[in-house]
Amino acid sequence: MGGHGAVAPESKHFATIAYDDARGPRPVQKRAPPSAAGDAALGKRLAHDEAKGRCLACHVLDAGGALPGDVGPDLSAYATLGRDPAYTFQQVWDARAHNPATTMPPFGTHGLLDEAEAAHIVAYLHTLSTPVHVPARPAPRPPRERVHVAGVDFSAADEYLDAGRAAFAEPGANGRSCASCHGRHAEKPVDLGAAASGYPRYVEALERVIGLEEQVNACRTSRMASAPLPLGSRKMNLLAGYVKFLGRGSKLAVATSGPGAAAIERGRASFGRKAGQLNLSCADCHTAYAGRWLRGQRLQRLDHSAAEWPKHFIAVHELGYISLRFRIQHCQIVTRTAPLPLHAQEYVDLEYYLASLANGSAVLAPTQTRLRGE
């Protein structure tokens, strides 16, 4: 499945998207710069460091900054703006003092930088006076052109399709397989073509929303006398991906009214909730700044994304073959938010909300991320 980065120990001290987590962002801190002047050379190293200032993720800095983002303003000529160093220090420490709606993390208030480190970055920013030319970035692509589709485009995703087909036919503890009920040669075949487009869905008997993975496990325990598969495991992703493949070309059509509508609204609220040490929400990246660049990757709107998963995901990290829910969890880890378990209802509801955004999109799964330039 591939590694997906370590959970930052500090993340446990900040709000999550858990329904029972009443914590919010820490209050805005207004802070004057320290009396000691900062070191610009040290500030440059901190600004370029992805674990500290991480300024290049969102800003153009100096000519030596590789793959700068454009989520934030170009800072390559910051020294010519006439900003007071005290203003700059506050912006680095906690930009919410200047703009309550900012997406800039409160680096000082949330403990990402100490006073001396913030002062070093301020000193560096006040040396930048030469605009930097950034080459044009590739234009956004339609959904079909953003991914390799297994069985259509030749890519590593095809091996998952073949392995998923084998897992679908693999007997359980009682000798029955998924294909026993859903294959072409089953005595009373049950068509799975529509299943790919109908999940997540509300199940009255459970009084909650479940995803396709939960349904796969329900079938394994009740029909195959077999143990449930761990969510996020390779075999679970293979089976879910193959079921999605059986519905390839159908339109996503999750129910948006009825008893499941409240879960969609909970998912929408989670999508917009700021959390973690970086104080970011899903909406900050995928709505407010969709289409812009965060270092070397374009931030996408998620209108069609749910139709592409499971996916062999490659971006800054090589994650391997993963589910949409695993990707949600990974995003939380990257934004230094303490992750929830994959079975958490918060993640199921968020997945349901994302699927509702993609209603009407053709199912493409399983797919593989296209690398920039392909």
C-alpha cells in the first residue's frame, strides 16, 4: 500500500474533525517582534524548509526556490512593499490578526515557529527585492485526462484490475466467493453494475451510512463465512476497485435526500472545518484555492474525484493503491491533523459528501494518478 508519512506528535494538541471534538483553533495572538534582530541567511533556510516555514508551498520567494506555489501572493519583491518589520512579524506569527479569513497557518500561535525563528524569516523577507519569473504552469485537465484508467490506458493500475478480478473469484471459508452471487455463472446472479454508483448509502437496519468497503465485509461475514478485511488493506482495495470496475461508465448516483441527507450535511461541515496544527480545512485547498499550485501539484476541485477511486496515487508521496477514505486520512496527516481510524463515521460521511458532489460523473475506477508532464 505504500507509506504515507508519520503522524506529527504535536497534532494531538489541536482540533480534529471528530464529531465529539469541541476544540477549535487557538485564539489569535498579537505579538511584537523580539528585540534581537533576525538573521536573514538563517531565515532563508527556515523559509525553504518544508518542516518549518514551508513558505515555498504557497509563495514565490527567491530565484533558488524550486516549485514555488501560488496560493499566496508572490513575495519575491517583498522588500519593495514598504511593510514595517513589526507587521511582517505579526503576519508570520499569526496572520489572522490582519485577516480573520486567511488560510495562512498561525505559525507562532500553533507552535510551528518560535519567536527567534519567526524573526529570522522576517529578516529574510525584507531582503527580497528582485521579482522572480515563474514559468507558465500546465493548464487544468478534464477528469478523464487527469488519471490513467485501468484497462484503457496502459499503467500500473492494470495490475490492480487483474488482481481484483482474482480476489473476486477467491473462495471464502465456506467455499463461496463474491463471484458465487455476482458472477456471470451464478445460479441467481445479482448485478453489481449499479453498486459502484450507489455508495456510500444509508442502511436502515444499521441506521447509518456505510461505504462500499463496509458492504464488502458484510457479504464476507454473512455469505462467505469469512473474516472481514481491514479497511485500507490491499485486498479490500482490490475488491472495492473491481466492483467499481464492474460499474465502469455508469453515473454516480448516491441518494441526496431521505435519511442519509443529514450525513451529507455532516460531511459538508467537516469539509469546511479548520483543524490541525496548520489550521486548514478541505475547503481551503479544494474550494477557495482550487486550480492554484501548492509546490509541485495543482489543487483540484473535487466535483468529479469520487468517481476515480480506488486509485494508485502518486504525488509528492507514493501511496500505492488506496481508497478515497485513505486519501482523506492522508490529507489530514499532511496538514498535521490527528487522523481518525478509517472506519470512523466522520470519514464515511465526508466520503458521502464528496460522492454527492460527483453525482452524474462517470465511474472511472480503478485509476492511477497522471504525473505532471505526462
